[in-house]
Amino acid sequence: MADAPRRILVIRRDNIGDLVCTTPLFSALRSYFPQARIAALVNSYNAPALAGNPDVDAVFEYTKAKHRAAGQSVARLYLDRLRLVTRLRRARFDCALLPGGAQASALRFARLAGVRRVLIRSAHAAGHEVECTCSLLRQMGLDPTPPPLVLSADAPRVAELSRRVHGCLGFTPRRLIGIHISARKPAQRWPGERFVTLIRRLALPADAAIALLWAPGGEDDPRHPGDDGKAARILREAGGAPVVALPTRALDELIAALALCDRVVCSDGGAMHLAAGLGKPIVCLFGNSDAGRWHPWGVPYELIQPDSRDVAEVTVDELYAAIERLEARIAAAAGLA
């Protein structure tokens, strides 16, 4: 391509799932422009999703005001952002891609970075978020067919968590079922007592166990509400089930914990997309989000979305049946049915 870009900046400042769904775009850009310098501009909250990504040469990150550390002043935040803009300008990007669409903040970053050629995802892009993101390639005269998701787990962190699981259970499970109980949106939250019933009902082989995953913290934290109380109740009432508690305080820890799991049960959200990026079969609960746009990409899954668009309406029987359907599909695909 005569006018092939040499320095490409992809601006994706949204949530974790949005960035995971953008990793196929990075892979496609790398395949089409192997000699180009490809960089990402992300926020500090979602940046770990790009750790170890072989298609990204550099990651520029900034902290949103709502994610700033305790005691960190807003003035310091914007001083750091000014330094970031200086670094972006020095990188002299000749092309910026905005897979999140015409967001004012993303457009502002592209302008401040001095990028003249800015490609913006059409507001009319249709399909899954991965397909919508890769539709940007069409503006470059390229095939928008998405490659797979790309996500890497930190090997030492995975090994550390594996030792913790063994220490808590007294054995190393040959199958670990991850059950993630946290969800950002209220309509995506399944009641704790139903998790207890589900855990008691799961017919686990003798060498299997459950990893209970959640966002730590108190429910009354206005910045980052957590599920410590909900998790404590589940662990207390789950009886003698082989359950290991794995609260994940950072995104890289959540990625490592999901990497340990063989199956994942969760609500729609960042954890679901991370699990898909790691190739995990998923049973997912969808509330008031668009399942056609946000379902797990590229992995076997079973999706439950009640007509009310509130996952609190999903029964234990429905979720248990979905788990059985997923297992039957996996067995059939492996020729074991």
C-alpha cells in the first residue's frame, strides 16, 4: 500500500470489555502493516488488558478523574495528562483510529496529539462489538473480517494463584469452575442466595472445585462498590462444597484467576470478555445490555437473558440447565457425547 501508515495510534478509553473487543483490530493492523509502529492510548483502568499483547508496540495510558488514587489531586492528574500529550506529539503519529466512535474526549486526544488523519468508527456500524471495531479497516481499503481476541495472563501471577488454590483446597483440581459474582450494573447482579443453591447443586467430580471470584470492597464504596459481604455469605452458606475464595484486587489478578479456570459462570461485563479472550467456555447472564453486540466472542457459550432484562429474574434451574447444555455441546464437539 503506497500510503501505508508508519505510526498508528488506536484510542480506546472505554471499559475493559471494549478494549478486549478491540484486540482483533490490533492483530489485523499488525498483519497488514508489519513494519508499522502500533500504539494504544487507553486509561489506567483497562490498560492491563494489553499487557503482553504481541501486536502493540507501546501503550500510552492516563488516569480518569473517577479512577484516581486516594489523595491524588485533580491538578496532578491533569499535569500528568499534559505530559502524556507531549509524549504523544513527540511520537508523530500519522494515523489515529477511534474504534469507540466520535467520542469528544477521543477526538480531543487525537487533535492534541497532532494527528492529521483520523479514522472514526461509523455510528451505523452493525453486528458484534468486535465486528464494529474492525469495520474501521474498511476505511483503509482493507478486509474487516476480525481475527480472534488476544489476551495474555502473567505466568508468575497464574502460578502464584495456582499455589493458593492448592493450599486452600488441599489438592490441585483437574477442573476449576470459575463463578464471578460481581457486576457493575444493578440489572446484571444475580442474588447471592442463588449462587449458594447453584454451588450446592453442581455435580462436581471428585477432582474438581469452584473458584469464587469477586471485586473486593464494601457495597457502600461510592467509587468502587465491592462484594465482600456477598462473597462472605456465599462462602459461609455453601457448606462443604470445594470452593476457594479468589477476590481480585487488580485487573491483572483477575486475568490470572480466569486463566486458571476451565469454565466460567458470570454476568455480562469485563470479566466475561476477559474470559472469552482467554478462550474459556462461558455461561453468561445478560440484563439490560445488547446481547447481539456484547455476547462472548469466539468461544462456546450459553447466554441467558430474561424478558425483564433483569438477571434477578433468572432461576437456579435455568442457570443450571444452561451449564448442562454448555457441557453437552463441548462433549459433542470433542466426540465424547
